[in-house]
Amino acid sequence: MIKDIITNIILIVLIILTIFVFIMLFGKDLGIVIDIDAIKGSITQIFEKEEEPEEANVADTEASESSEEETVTVASMYDNTITIEYELSDEVLYNPLMGFAPNADSDEGTDVNMDKVRLVYIEVTWAEFEPEQGIYDFEKIETDNHLQEWRNAGKNAVLRFVCDVPSDEDHMDIPDWVYKMTKDGKKYDMSYGKGYCPDYSNEDFIAAHNEALKALGEYFSKDSFVRYVELGSLGHWGEWHINIDEDDGLPVMPDADTRIIYVKAYEDAFPDAKLLMRRPFEELPEGGGVFNDMTGSYKDTSEWLTWINEGGVYEQTGEEDALIAVPDIWKTAPVGGEFTSSIPMEDMLISQYATTSSLISDSHMTFIGPKVPEREDLSGAAWFRCDDIMKMLGYRYAVTTMEYGGDDTQSVIGLRISNEALAPIYWEYPVYLYLKDEMGNIEKYKVDIDLTKLYGGESTYVMTTVPVSFDLLSTYQILLGIEDPQTQQPAVYIATNAERSGYMTILK
């Protein structure tokens, strides 16, 4: 008896091992993956729980209800109430001000769904922008980045102004005339690459920089094309750190008294854009967000999340409490960044997908770019995971229930609206109900909801009264739309599995 049991156990183990080896060898081609990183992560959580960042709430397919107590519904008001339930849509929704933000200088079709993404990333070096003092080359920026093409396509932009971008060749990213005026930086050649690190505390450098930033801001403030501005300028890639570990001769990052001057220059130059910082410095602009350029890296993003959740010392200057704790920053300001270059994209989307998606969720990210997945470099299974990430980013508003009732003089339409993604929208986009009669005439009615406060994973119930009798309402088509406040036209796809008329969702 015991011998038979042992034999059966050995057979089961052999079968499991055979299946495991088969999946490891051929699973990728068949779209089957084993998330080794997730397995390791589970083991790590058991033995080293203190090293894991606290897990944030993530939106599931069923949105949690808001904590607000709801007592009045259409059904409680009218006995003739009709209720319609809706399923959630599983499609990728390419909506404004969120999602992937590939490089603006990319050719059409090179990056992930370039024809569909709604954001592009613009990086401007000071050297290319102001080759001569007071002479700004806007034409080069426009042409190199295809900006008019993206404007015409209805896209918006993430902008970063930089002074030091490491590369394979000796170069400077500040203008020659600035170098001749200051000459207190240093050239470097290290693991990051080659380049020139200026002294960001130099008063002449600061004054010239702020004039350039002012000109850039005035140019892009002529329209609403640039909606996000990442506070660059300082450090390698504009990420507010300098690699002094490899070269202690490089100028160090400036202290808070100097950093605030740079922050103020950005606030003045881009008053209508959402500003984001690489770290949550105490100088964080009011209403400002944050960005993480190591998205997908467990070690680096965990450290970044610690800065966000706990604040702390800024190691570059040794300032105590230079970083402030802003754990709920995503509720009022955007979180952006790009995928890390230290891990192959295929790995982040396949073997390490559980870690990648968890880090994005914990960060409540709205956009990722400029490093994003490129179709030609990925397997089919990785591209499928890419779609999953797209459905997590930013906002994803849906109607899950509609009920309506009324009398001879009016009707009341009640909607259960949820946010199925990670963050709210950060601009006030109004929501409208549209009643379309049999002749095609449309009347619209504003829905009393603030989408900026409907956070990821939450839902709310709202009622709208319309001056149409209940009997007559049955002859109308009922639609819902989220409008762009500038065009005053529906501009956002709703994640409800129902027919659409343009951007409007047909509820009945």
C-alpha cells in the first residue's frame, strides 16, 4: 500500500516536471508563460516582507463602491423604475491625456500603435534650442518632432527640457556660448556614457537657463498641445541626480535654495501645464506630480515608492527631510515616467509581468514614455500583455447600471459610474446625457459628477433630472458622453460594452 502511494507521488512529480519543462521550452511560442519573477516574488514576500512596498489598491473588473453613503436612488423615488445592467468593455481605449507616450520624433507606425496613442514625448536640449544667445530654434523642434502632424491628429505632449544627456560620443547639451560664459562644469566618460555636467549653481547659468525656459514656455503656451511638463534641466537626463559615485569631480546637485529657483522658473513658464518631478522634493509645485524613469525595475521603483510614501534624505546633498511623503499624490496630480532600459522589454512583459504590472499599479501611473514597447521587437504574448498595461493606465470610466423613472412632467435618470483603471483624469471634463428624439434632434443635460475625484477602483451613483415625461422618455435614445472642455464635444471613450455613436455611448 505504502509502496503504491510513493509510486503514485513520484509519477505525479514527473508529470509536473515534464509539463514545466515543456512550457519553458515551447510556451513562449504558444502564448503560454510561467511568471518566474512572480514565483520568486511570492517566496521573497514570505521571507523578506519588510523589503516589499506596501501594496496599493488596484482597480478590479468590479469597481469598489465609494465610501459615500447613498440612500436616494431612482428606484426609491419611482415605482415605475426601469433598470438596465451593463457589462464592462475589455477593449483598449485610446483616450486623451493618458496611456503610452512614445517619442515625438518617431516615424508613423514605428512605436506601439503610434496612429492611436494620444500622447507623444518631446525632449528638447538647450544646445539645440538656443544655439546663439537669444536666438531660439523653434523650427527645428517643430520639424524634428513632427509637432504639427501630432497636433492635427489630436494628440497632446509631454515635454522635458534637458542640459545633460549621456551618450556614446563626446558632446555638450548646453550651448557653446553658455559653456564659454561659465566653464565650471566637467566632461565625463563613465558607465552612463559621455557628456558634460554643468555647475547648476552658477548664477550666470541659472539666469540664462531661466530666459530660455521662459521662451520655451511662451511658445508652447499659445495652445494646449503640451499638457505635461517634466521638470528636467538638472542632472543627467534632467532626472535631478548626478553620478558622483563614479566621478567625484563632477559638480554636485544644488541645494534646496537653488533648486527652488529652477522650480519657480518652470511654474512661471508653464502655468497651464501639469508639472512633474523625478523625486518628491519639498519644492514640489502645488498640484505637481511625479515621474519614474525606472518603471519595471523592482529595486529602483521600490526605492522610488519609498520616497513617495515616506520622504527622507536626499543622498546627493545629504539634506535631511529634503524629500516629502506624498502617498496620495496620484489623487490630485499625474504620475508618469518611462520603462527602464536595464531590463529587456520582452522580459518585463513576459517572465516579469507580475512584477511590472504590480509596480505600475502601486504607482498609479497615468502615462508611460518615451521608452515604450515596440511591436516589431515583441512576441505575440508580449504584445497581449502590452494591451493589459494600456487598460491599467490612467482613467477608465464606465457605466455599470442605468435606471430611470418619472411622472407626467419629468424623468430622473440614475447612473452607476465607475473608474476601472488606476487614476482619475486631472482636468475637469464634464459628463453629459444626450436625449435623441425620433427626428434626430438632441438635447443634452449635464451630469453632476466630478471625474477628477472618481479615483481608480471607485464608483458613484448620480441622478439627472430631465424635463421629459416618463412615457415620452421611452421614445428617446439615451446616450452618454464625456466632453473636452475646449471643443465642447464628446472626446472620451467609455468602458461600457454597448454601442457607440462616435465618442458617445448608447445606453438605450
